[in-house]
Amino acid sequence: MGGKPKVTDLLLEAVRHASMREHDKVDEQLDIVLSKHSECLKILFHKEHAEQERLIKIIKGGLNDIRDILKTVSLMKWQAERISGELI
């Protein structure tokens, strides 16, 4: 997803914040990712549509999976290249 900030950069920042146990900042980064995708879907569908809701649920599920991975990063205070690579 293009634009500023890029989703890849947001995810990498979330990993960095998780490794420093900055949970509010992790949530902030992931909320921006959700917002960017939601805005894109609004533009694509022009108005409320069942498919739009289905896609938002999928995106939220993926972000919840990312949150789970970032909990591990936070617990270990560890920002591994492998984890960063898996998120992007």
C-alpha cells in the first residue's frame, strides 16, 4: 500500500516499538494501517457494501495475528530481522 506513510514502514515501526515495550505506539501504528486500508476500500466501493465489510474483517484478523507476533517481540525485548521480514 503506497502513500505516506507506507504500510511497510508502519509495520517496521511497530516491531521497533514492540521491542521497546511501547504498547500504545504499537497500537497507534497498527491503527494507521487499518485506517489506510479502510480508506482505500471506501474509495473502491464508493458506498457501504457487504464485500467491503468482509475485507475489513480479513484485514482486522491479519492485524490481530500481527499483534500476537508483536507480543512475543515485546516479551523478549527482541527485534529480530526474521520477525520484521515475516510482517512485511
